[in-house]
Amino acid sequence: MSMPIYPFVITAFVLFGIGLSGAILRRNGLALLLSSQIAFSGCYLALAAFSAAHGETGVPTLLVVAVGAAQAVVTLAMVINMKHRRQSMDVTEANELKW
Amino acid sequence: MPISLDLVTFGLLALSGITAASFAVAHRRPLLGAFALLISALSVAALMAIFLRAPIAAVALISLQGALAAAIYVFSVSTLDDGQLAGQIDKGRTGPSRARAVAVGAVTAGFVIMVAVAFFDAGSSMRIVPAASDSTSGDLFASRALVPFVITGFVLLAALVGIFQGMRAPSEEGERSL
């Protein structure tokens, strides 16, 4: 099973583009979280493809997935907190810096 | 590249992943969006496990996205009302502004360029090669990947602190003093 790398890279680009477009166009907190995770999935796929192309293991991808988990849970906590504080998940309403 | 079972499998998985990702981004119902995110993650994880020889990362990806989808599901069911669950969260939106349209156009143009580069440059020389075994992956954590492993642990610890800080109940006294 020897496939070229470019189909994976193209798929990763498309996934990243979908996620980035969602992050630009949507303004709901949960939608932003979903979009960022889609973009992250594209990054994981590209990283795994290039790791495999260079004979590396999946260890770098695993570490990046762990960092992505941290990003996801912190973003979800922010969305939940925003919902509790403002009764809304519209991120355009969060336009005040606290400090 | 001739048509083979590998290519067909790759095409189906990539198509399901991209379709589910588009659905997750475009749909207004949070529960269906979380479900679509899980489908997209499963497709990407299958690509990683079958073709890219990264089964551990694929399992981690499924665990992450599954837990995230479950958390979104529980949050949505317990917090949102019927109207928000039905997709009325973004009500009142009048359409993308010019700046957003320009940004989306720039992103699309960038993808076209990158895809062209991927097609004509990387595709000609770089191919998937057999990677090391899982036992070698485990050994890497204690040797070459030890520093990133420790740094990732600190990042996760900082994220844990961030979760507790972010989930803290709002207090009027604290808000005034800050």
C-alpha cells in the first residue's frame, strides 16, 4: 500500500479551509468551537501525512492532538461561562477587555 | 494513479469527512453539528489509521472529538432552550459583510494555490513510507520525544487551571474589584 502524499494534503487543506471559513462566518460560540476543531482535524491529517512521508511515527501527531484537546476544553469552558454571564453565545457581544 | 481499492477507500473516507465537516460548520442546530463533527473526526481518524500508520494518534483523535461532542451535547441539552436547540442561535444575522466576503475569498484563493503546489510539487516526489512500529513509538516518548511530552503535560495542566478559572461562577464583588 503505497499512496502518494498529495491526496492527504489536499484533504487536509479542504478541511482546514472549511473550518477557517466557519470561524470567519459564524458568530455563535459553539459554532466557532466546531469550526476550530474541523480546522484542527485538517492540521492533524497534514501532520500525520508528512510524518508518514518522512518515516516518522505518529508521536508528533499524538502530542499535537493533546494540545488540541487543551484548546477545545478551554474554549468550551469559555463558551459555557459566556452563556452563564451574558445569557448569549454571540461572540460579537464579548467586546470588552476585562484587564 | 490507477484506480484501486486503496484509492476508492481513501475517496470515500475523504468525501465523508469533508461532507460532515461542511455540515458541522453550516448547520445551525448544535446537536447535529456535534454529531457531524464526530463523523468528520471518525473519517479523519480512519484515514490516519489505515493509510498513514498512526493508529495511536487516530485513537486519541476519536477520544478527543467524542468527548467534545458529548460535552457539547450535555451542555446544549441542559442549558439551551427549545428555540436555541432548533437552530435559532444566530437569528438576526443579515449576511456576511464585505470584509468577511473578502476574507473568505482570500482564504479560497490561498487554498487553490496550496492545492496546486501540493499537486505539482509534493505529489511527484513524496510518498507514504512504512513507519516505525508501536513499540518504537512508545520508546520515543522516553527518548527523543521526551521534551515535547513533558511540555504537552504542562500545557494540559495549564488548560486544567484555565477550565476551573473559566468555569468560575461570576461574583459581583470580584468583578468590581478588578
